[in-house]
Amino acid sequence: MLRVQQDDTEAFRELFGRWSPRILQYVRRMVSHQARAEELTQDVFVQVFRVRHRYEPKSKLATWIYRIATNMCLNELRRPERRLKVDLWDTRGNEDPSHEPSLSDPKAVSPEDGAAARELASALEREIGALPPKQRIALLLARVDGLPYREIAEVLGCTEGAVKALLFRATHGLKARLQEFL
């Protein structure tokens, strides 16, 4: 990042190559649409480049980038007119059946177990998407991206105690709404 601050374009390419996959996953989970997540991820890195001189080496780069991404996601979530109703680029149901194995695998998951797992994953994704934005951010950063509470607090601009409270409410809310799967 220090090289990026000195207008080193190769360093920015390296930064983008290293961080864009993680940020894309995070943004995709926040906005629930692949195409919009890709656009927002690009916007995040445009913003990183624009405000590169504001980065201070005393803070962690991950925290700084996640804060930019979080702010952009929150802005997106506040604009319902810009949210897509259907993700036309979603390929989940268009798998090519020719890639399926022709022989049954004795260790394979039964169709019933596979359907139950897909149903649970779908319900979990839906319920995480229905969480209030700050709870969703705290949950995704802590449980999926593995950020420590201190860094999540920096991203959200709150205390570690507030992060713990957000995670508690998110976890118990999900547990209550997904009771049929437990």
C-alpha cells in the first residue's frame, strides 16, 4: 500500500490481485447478487486508489479496505431502487449434467441428504440476508472472514463490546429462525 501511495501502478495491480477475491466474496454475501457485487468490488478498489493518500500504515490494510467495502455495501443496501430483483448472471441451476460421474460413489451423499443440505444452505443464506446490515456485517466478518473483534469494531466504527452484542443478536436470531433445521 505504501507503494500504491507513491502512484506505483504495478503495486496497485498486486493489491487488487491479492485483495479483490476476498472483497468480492464479502460484497457478494452482503448484496446477494453476483453482477452487482462485481461492480461494487471494482468501485471499492477505485475508491481505494482515490483515497490512497489517506491510508496510514499504523492501521491494518485489511481493516481499511473492509471499511471502504462495508461503507459501499451499506450505501447500496440503503438504495432499494438500485438493488436487482433477479440476478440474471446467477448460474446456480444451470450446471452441465455431462460433468456428473457415471458410476455411483458409495461415499456419495444420498439425494435426500443433499436436498436437505441445499435447503438448509438456502434458508441460511436467506436469513443472513434478512439480518439488519450491522449484524450481517459483524457475522460475515467474524464467522466467514475470520477477522478479530477489534478489527470488526474498527470497520464498523464501534466498540468490541458492540461487536459482541451484534454477533450475539445475529446468532440467536438465526438460531430462532432456523429452528426447524436444528
